[in-house]
Amino acid sequence: MIKKFDWYIIKKFLSTFVVTLSLFIIIIIVFDVSEKLDDFLKKEAPISEIIFKYYLNYVPFFLNLFSPVFIFISVIFFTSKLASRSEIVATLSAGVSYNRFLRPYIITALILSIMSFMLNAFIIPHSDKIRLTFENKYIRNTSEDYTNNVHMQITPEVYFYMENFGNADSTGGGVSLEQYKNKKLKSKLFARRIAWNAKTHKWRIEDYFIRDYLADGSQKITRGKFMDTMIPFEAEDFFRRSDDVQSFDLFELNDFIAKEKLKGNDQLDYYITDKYRRYASPFSTFILTVIGVCVSSKKSRGGVGLNLGIGILLSFIYLFIIQYFTTYGTSGLIYPLLAVWIPNFIFAGVAYFIYRNVQK
């Protein structure tokens, strides 16, 4: 049952967190505008689109990504103020156990972690689609994209090859499509040119011939000038950046990973790591909340400043460890599931050690 004391801590927690986020939003926007101002001016991006299509969708993603750290700093800041005013000493002296004192913090951390998961898994990916559309139009040089020697596995028994493809005109050349059955080549298509139609979402191949290998050992050859085909990928798939996976919600990401496994994509570990990160990140909210309370609940001569300095130092260490192991996960050197959970395991141990030794 939530009592007045719990509501007092919860309100302090949430209000400090909102203020911290607001300050970071201003800092993020200032630095990002200074970095991308030349692109905005060069491509004449409208101010309304910059605000409502880009920053309105960019800032939530960034803040949610680092929300555990912002929560950590918020907990240390307002808990240190409570300690400096002797409110925590009075609470514990009145017979309230330290575990009972932690309860409103845990409740708030639970609420924020659920919100973080929902944002990470379903809400922010859809807003990221709008942000990526803006970036493709005004920031990225997609018109200059060009790729060659494209190899893809479309299904377990169908393989696709293309010598080159340009994004400017959505056309490519030197197309080959092989179909196998029971590890035996059954059909092979060759085409001089292939073009993507964005309106119909179909590929058109030109100057093609198909060689079918029949059961009696003979071959059947079919030639043609044009043919529309439903090859299950789009032109943008050739130029998809690894961080574009952030625009997929959890269901879309699972489908995307399944398709990329068939294609043999060398970025597969990156996508799987991002998937597991969405589950692991909310749990760090609990761990950092406990550490923050234990570090700042004791009244110290250094006051709020000392505790805040310790908190910021621990935040940087935490971010470094996350980035360190995430890099190993995305490169395939460590299994992605393990890579995203190792930082939580490490800091869970730190949290337990600090909790056991805190003055209660």
C-alpha cells in the first residue's frame, strides 16, 4: 500500500528526472544543430520539418537510450538533498527500515523501466521512421550511393546476385537468380538489367533468359525482353545503414532478423544485439537506482556536489562498460545476449556490495 511517504519520494524522483531530461534536451539540440546546420542550409530544410519531423522524433530516442543514466543522476541529486536536510536520518530514526525506505524508489524505477521498454520496443521505432525519412532527404547523400557485387539468399533454396546497383536511378546490371531443390540446381535466370519501381514495389528485369534443368537431363531455355518480378526486397535494402534497425519495432525487428539470416547478412550480430539491448536496458534502471540511493543517502561533508560527482563518475564508467561489451556483441566476438547483459551483471554486483555496506 502506497503511503504519504512513498508519494513524497515518488514525486521528488519524477520531478527531478523531468528537470534533468529537460536540461539534457537543450544541450542535445544545441550540439546537434551546430553539427548539422550546414546540411540544413545547403538542402534548404524547412524549419517546421526540422522541429516537428526531425528533433521531435530524434530527442526522445536519444533520451530513452540514456534514460538509466539520467535516472541515476536524478536519484543522487534529490536523495543527497534529502540527506543534507537530515530528512533521511529522521526517517530511519523513526523506525523505518532501510528496505522500507527503498520501496518508493523501486516502485518509481519499475514505472520508468516499463515506460522505457514500451518506448524502446514499439513507440520510438515508429517515430524513428519519420526521422530517417528526414535524414535521407536533407542530411544523407543517398543520391550518391552505389554498390556492387551484391549477394543475397532470398529463401533457403533461392540465391540472388547482382554486379552493380545505383540508388540515383534505382537500376542495376548483371543479374543472376538461382533456384535449388535438394541441393541441385533446378533453374537459373540471367538478366542484363534490373530496375526498381517505387510505385508498384516491383522489380522489372530486361533482356533475360531462364535456363531450366529438367529431370531427364535436358535443358529448357526461355528468353524475353521484359518481366516484372516480386523479388522480396526493396532498393533501399542495398543501402540500409546498420543503425536504421532502430526504426523497427520489436515485431518488425524479429521478422527482419529472420530475413537477414536467410540472406547471410554480415551485420546480423548488430541487429541481434540491438534486439537484446531493448530488453536489458530497462533492468539497468533498478540497478542504478539502488546504487544511487545507497551512495547519496548518507549525509557527507561534501554535500550534494560530492555525491553528484561520484554519480557522474559511475555513470561514465557504466556507459564505457556498455559501449565496450556492445562493440564485442555487434562484431560477433561475444554472443549478443551475453554482451548486453554483462554490464548489468557487473553493476548488479556493485549495487549489492554498496547496499550491504551502506549505513542503515
